[in-house]
Amino acid sequence: MRRMFMGAQGLGPLGLMEGDPLLIQAEQKLIDQADELVVLIDSSKFHKRSSLILCGLKRITTVITDSGIEDRHVQMLEDAGVGLIIANTRSGIVEENASSSA
């Protein structure tokens, strides 16, 4: 199984967003080769927007973020079937959302 880890400029209901078309072109080729896509972003990235969509939300297997994530964003990920891992940056404890085992 090939698992790809990546960050992005933003994440919203339409999917993963980037601002550079050349970067998107290269990353899409890598994403196409991955069986699982794990996105590592801090909670502020849920508020960032871009006109360029790298991939749809349903293509993402798991999101790893910090405890600042808002409930509406947790719900957005759950509705799309995306697993969620919340890293508690203060204590080093990692909490895994129930949807991440799906």
C-alpha cells in the first residue's frame, strides 16, 4: 500500500486547495499513485481559500490537525468519510476520531 503525506494551502468542502498551478500539476501525479492520502494541516488552514482545487475531499483518507479545529470542520470531514486525527500540541497526546477507522 502506498501512503502519501502532504500539506496544503487550505481545506474546505470542495477539497484540498493550493495556489500554484504548477505545484498542483506535480502533486496530482503523485496523488494518483497513492492508495491513501494523509493531509497534515493546522486548524487555520480550514479558513484559507484558493480558486485552485488539488483534489476532492473524498479523495483524502485522513486529516491530521491540531485541537483548534472547529466542530463544523470536524462534521465536514465526517460527512465526507475522511478520518481525523487531532494532535494535542500541549501534552503530546493524539486523539483519533471514530471516523478515521472507517
